[in-house]
Amino acid sequence: MNRIRRSRSVRAAVTAIACAAVALAAPAIAEAAGGNPVPASTVLASAKLYVNPNSPASKQSNDWAKSRPADAALMRYIAAQPTATWLGDWNSDIKGAVSDVMRDAGKSGSLPVLVAYDIPNRDCGSYSAGGARDEHAYDSWIHGFAAGLGGRHAIVILEPDAIAGSDCLSAAARDSRFTMLRNAVQTLQSSGALVYLDAGNAHWVSAGVMADRLRKAGIDQASGFSLNVSNFFSTNDNTAFGTQLSRKLGGKHFVIDTSRNGSATSNGQWCNPNGQSLGTAPTTRTGNSLIDALLWVKQPGESDGTCNGGPTAGKWWADYALGLAQRGAPAMLASR
């Protein structure tokens, strides 16, 4: 019996040490959590972005390893890049879902990119329709999201298209949406998140109108704004627009989604356009003091919706991912 008790005690001690090690492995920047707003430039200066080891691209690479080795290599290139984790009404336990990502990122001391995507009347009923039932449900969801952070930092892209696409709402519903976003910014930012309010892209809403909407949505409390999420416009176009918008917002910083803008020839078509390619790999070393990061917010290979032959929005589409990689991965990998 003594040996059993000692064995259990040893196992308990080992478990405690392992848990402590994971906690310590979480980015040291977590000690700065709670600022309002968190100084993103300080956080990102030494950050390593989180790579999901179980991404669809990683699984696809394994599936093709023997039968299609060249294509598998292209999938490995995608799988090796840090990409965002999208969270919404498909997560039955939002706190647990966020916590799982944070725990996994903590093991490698890396900084995850999360997308909060549960605003009521999401996507104005289009391909990505859904979201929380009402303002109260959304507030509860956001608090669950914040609790899942566990006092650690993460980049949070807040509600892609919710501000730029708010013209589908009545004036009262739009004001309600801005209030929800403002409260979400405050809740998430004070919980350690680096919140970037989504501002559409360079060819959607004018800088003047967007600046006004961002102010109503709480940009003053956020780390900055995001551009080109799930879109295909060039980094140069978004940099120019972002710089113009930043000037109207007192120098706010921004991030750009470069996951699929390597070709930038979609001519405004946003739903699975043909001929596109991977863009610049994710980095926090952008060479531009206003741009905090170039990110892959959209997972290359996930469909935009049932258009141009694609499956349901958010579903993995291996052929599309392969085309993006063939046209945009480094030449040494793309060699066939």
C-alpha cells in the first residue's frame, strides 16, 4: 500500500510539474496582460506565432505523402505557416475551445491568432450566416471567449466584415452592433487579447466612413484594425488604405491578411476566385511601423462558400489549397 501511495504521489508531483512547465512555456508577455489597451508593439516584437500541428493542410499532406509526394510537399508548406483559428457558434463551449488553443500554443511558447466570429446577423445572411441570438447572448459568448484566454495574450481579429458590412442593418441595429463590438473590445483587451477590429479591405468602405464606424465600435481601446480578411487585394493596396485610415485614427496600427493575395487578380471577386495564390508568409517583422503583422487569417484551402465549385463556407477544399500553393509557394517547393 505504501508503494501505491508513493507511486500516486510521484505521479501527482510529475503532473504538477508538467502543468507548471506548460504555464511557463506560455509567452512571457502574458505578465503584461490586463493593460487597456495592451501595447501590441511590445508584445509582438519577440513573438513567435502559433502553428496548429493538426491543421487541415497537415492532414492533407499526410494523406498524399505516398500517392502524391509533390503535392504533399506543397501542403506541408501551408501547414508550416501560422494560421488563425476561427471561433463561432459552431463551438458549443467557447471557453473550452479558446482554452484548448491557448494551452497548445503555450506548449511552444507561441502566440495564437484567433478570430471571434459570432456577431448576431453574421454575414447579413449570406454564405457565412449565423451568429449569436441577440446582444445578451453575444455578450455572454465574448465573456466566455475572454475567460478561455486564461490571462494570456493572443491576437484576436474581431468580427470580420461586421463593420464594413453593416449597411445591411437598420440604423438602430447598426448602433446596437457597434455597442456590442465596443463592449467586446473592452472585455477582450482587458483579458490580455490584442484586439484588431476588422475594417474590411482597401476597396470596400471609404477611409472616412470606416474611421467613423471604428470610433463607434471602440477602436480607441483596441490594439488596432485588420484588413483584407478572407480577401484577395494586394498588400500594397491595403497598406496604402491602412495608412490613410490610421491617420484618421491618431496613428492606430493594423494587420493585413496575406493568406491568398499573392496574385491579387480577383478584380473584386471574393468567393473562391480562380487563379489566386498564396501571399507573403505570416510575420511580425513587416518593415512598416504601422503594420504590426502580416497574417494568414483565412486558412488557405478553406472555402468561401458554395460558389465557383466550392463547398460550404469554412469547409476544407484540397484542390483549391493546392492551386494556391502551386501558384504561390516557393519555387523550390513548386517544382514538379
